[in-house]
Amino acid sequence: MTDPTKRTSAWTMIRPGLYVDQDGCGHIFPDEVLATLGFPYTKENYDLVVESFAELCADVRPDLPMRFVQHERSFDA
């Protein structure tokens, strides 16, 4: 099983800030999403990205389990 806190080069980028690991789990990096969209990195914008993503997932697949983890960040992924 993949460690969900550690992004590796085995993860597939779907869009900047949105990844799928080798177990098929999706991951979001709100700071990368904000940078791609040209929005400033603020707590309010970070929270908006997370909340919007969670709502979208719940609307599309209400039966899908969701877990929030703090990713470890490194520049070698």
C-alpha cells in the first residue's frame, strides 16, 4: 500500500496539483492549484480549494470514502 503522505515520481499528475497514486487514490495539493490559477496563496483560498474539491467529490460519488492527510513535501517528486 502506498504511503498517502509521500508523493513519489510513481504518482500520475492529472492536472497541476491533482495526482493519482499507484493505488488509485486521488490527492490534491491546493498550493499548486492556486499557483496554476494565478491566485494568491492565502488560508482563505487554500480552504476554498479544499472545500470545493470535497464538495465536488461528494456530489459525484457520495459513497466514496474521503480521508484528509497532510502531505510531506519534497522537491524530488
